[in-house]
Amino acid sequence: QQQVKQSPQSLIVQKGGISIINCAYENTAFDYFPWYQQFPGKGPALLIAIRPDVSEKKEGRFTISFNKSAKQFSLHIMDSQPGDSATYFCAASKITSGSRLTFGEGTQLTVNP
Amino acid sequence: GAGVSQTPSNKVTEKGKYVELRCDPISGHTALYWYRQSLGQGPEFLIYFQGTGAADDSGLPNDRFFAVRPEGSVSTLKIQRTERGDSAVYLCASSLTYRDRSNEQFFGPGTRLTVL
């Protein structure tokens, strides 16, 4: 019941296109849903995060859509750029202090110029 | 300011040997986490420290794995009798822990452990 499932495993998008990555979770106790971006040889870096009291959060070209009833959330990258090529991980946790993150399997995004 | 640092960046060892991996968190962060990332997978939680004490060690795979944080800052992950299956990138993260703040965790670059 701690799993977070992520799809697709890999994604190829043309420059300027929209990249969409989806995640589903099982544990209804989760109340914090971040997306992390990871480049080769680097640790994950927080991109954007959402709490379940809102259905959407936008920061620049990045938007999280959240569907609490379906236990699903997604990342949309607008106007995708070659520099966005990286591995993206969704995650979930409880917001109580010090909660562990449960990560999805990751999506390798390639944005072609 | 400086981010989370981890040493060594790479460690190659032989099966059965003992290894220590070090993590230096962001100054002032009271929470420290260890995760393990296998090739092509998302990070998996190992252990979490709040201050000096291990608040949650339920992710440690077996008793060959142990971690300490004696002064509430630097942490060391210790692996005894290493096995080939221990080969992975070991990530450390730290965060501020205030009741009303989000649980933003800042990750280090990781230590790539290879057990031959």
C-alpha cells in the first residue's frame, strides 16, 4: 500500500511540445506530492510539489494536476526544451515532520531539438 | 550556501568487505535521510534521522546495514560483509523540519558503490 506507480517509463517529445507524466498512489494517508528532476550523475532536485487541498499548481512551464478521488497526479511540462531532458520522479509522503518519500519508478524524458 | 555533500563519490570494494559512506547535510537541517537507488529505479528509503536519533530505520534491508549521526550533523552509513546486490547509488538528503513547512528534501550527488 506504499507504492507509487509512474508512467510512461520513457518519453520522447519535440522541442516546444508538451510532456506529460502520470503517477498513481495507493496510500490515502499521503498528503504531499513532489516531482523531482534528476540529471545523470546528480542527485534528484525538487521541481514542484502539491498538497491535496488544491487540484492544480503551476510554476513557470511546470504544472501539477491532482485528482484526489482517483488518487492520481501528473506533471505537465509546457514548451519542452532540450535542457529539460532528464529523468523525472514523482513521489509521495505524509507532511508530518521527517516523513520518508516514496518514489515512482521514473520517466526518462528526451526533448529533441 | 553549500548543498548536501557525500564522500566518496565512487567506492569499489570486494564482496565481504566493510564500507562506510559519509554524508554532510546542509547546515541547520535537523532531518537527514538515506536512500538507495538501483540502476533505472527510483530512490528507496533506508533510514531517517531527526537530530542524533534514528527516527525511522524501517527501510534498512538487513542487519548488515547501520547508520549513525552522533552529533546531529554528519552521518555515516555503514555496510558490513558487502554483497554484489548492495551495488547501487546511495543518496543522502536533508531537510528543515517545522510542523507547518513542506517536507522539501535536498539531495546530495550520491555515492556509487560497486561490489565486485
